[in-house]
Amino acid sequence: MPGNPSEKKAMQQFDIMREIALSAASGADLAVTAEIALRGTGQLVGLSGAALLLWDDKETPFLNVTYAENDRQKGVLKDLESELFGNLRKSRKLVSAYLSFGGEEPLSTFTLPIKKGEMILGAVIGIQPGKGTLVKEDFFLESLTAALSVAIMASGIGPVADDVAARIKRERLNAIVETATTVSHEINNPLTAVLGNIQLLLMRGDKLDDELRKKLKAVEESALRIKEVTQKLMNITKDKTTEYTNGIKMIDLSEESDRSS
């Protein structure tokens, strides 16, 4: 058993890392793993609040897991992120920082990145009331964010690896091509019969009055247009969509039109 305070603290730090690893390995929800990490860290180093933030490739936050002693501390965390750290990341490419504030209620705070290689996926921020001692915890806090980065990668949350993204894109295109081929086949069979009969009727020439011939020609043109669309479907080579209506997307066949002409 550890006998002195430093040994006891080192064991507590190890326990937090161990809990993160076990939680991630068990397939637990990332929010659960993050809550374990933030709460344990807060109790160990005297944080009154801490948060894990993740954002997408447009730097829009999509996950916020917060541990705080009360709503007031939660509000302080939120204000620090929105008024300080978030602005500095955008304007100055802030990566990490340890800061102390004076006044009637002294406060120390930090932000450290969640990373995959050189890619920054998010941040951990924390607050500690009183005179700053957080810098003395830098080794542990940086180890904590590294452990959380691994847990995030294990959870599947965050930017998808290029090879996986390419595979997903290929599979989606294959699904579109298979659907388009089926639609084309099912449409072309009856369409051939429709076109054949219309063209036979049009071959009667003078036996048809002008109004009927005009209507048959309109039907023939529409049928040929349908045939052209099915040909475009058969030529799909890209997973490209365009706006249809009310936010609904549809397959963009404009490039296929150029190739089939």
C-alpha cells in the first residue's frame, strides 16, 4: 500500500487511467467514459468543473460532456469556452493553455487538446477555484487527454479514417448503381413495348387524323425522354446529389447526361 501522499496520488492517477481504459474497452458510451474521467480528475486535483468538447471538421461542437459541482460552475465553464478559449482557437489557433485569474474569487483554468496525430478533434477544459496549482498537474492532465483521445478513437466517434471514408463512399455508390440498374431494367421492358406500339401507329401515316398524330408524337417524345433518363441512370459513376425540394435530395444526373450524349 502507498505510504506517503505522493505515492497515494500516483495510485489515484493510475486508477483514473485504468477506469478510462476499461470503460473504453468494454464498449461503454463515450459520455460514460468521459464522465468517469472528468469526475475522477476533478476530485483528484480539486476541479470544480471540467468538460470534454468534440467538434466536427467545420469546428462545430457535436458533443459536450460536463462535470461540475453546481450550475454556477457549469456556467463558468460555458462562459470560458464561448468567451475565451473558443475565440482564441478561431483567431489564434489556440492549442493549449493554463491561465490564472485574480479578483475577489481567484480562479485557475486550462484547456488541452484531444488529438489524433496532428488533427485536433476537441478539447478538455477545467476550472479550479483559488490560487493556481494546475500547472503542477500538467503531466497528469496531458496524460488524461491522451487517454481520452484513445477512448474516442476506440468509440468510433470523430473523423473517419480516409480509407474507411473511401470504402463507405464506394459502397454507397455501388448501392446507387444497383438501384439505378434495377429501376432501368424494370422501366425499359414496358417502355420498349410502349414505344414500339406508338411507332407502329405513327407508320399508318394518312390513316391518322392530325390531332391523333400530334398526341401520339407527344407520347413518343415523353417515352424517349424516359429512355434517356434510364440511360443516364445506367451511366452513374459518382455519388452526387442536388436539391429537389424542402431539403430533399435527389441524384444529380447532369454529368451522366454529358457522357451519354
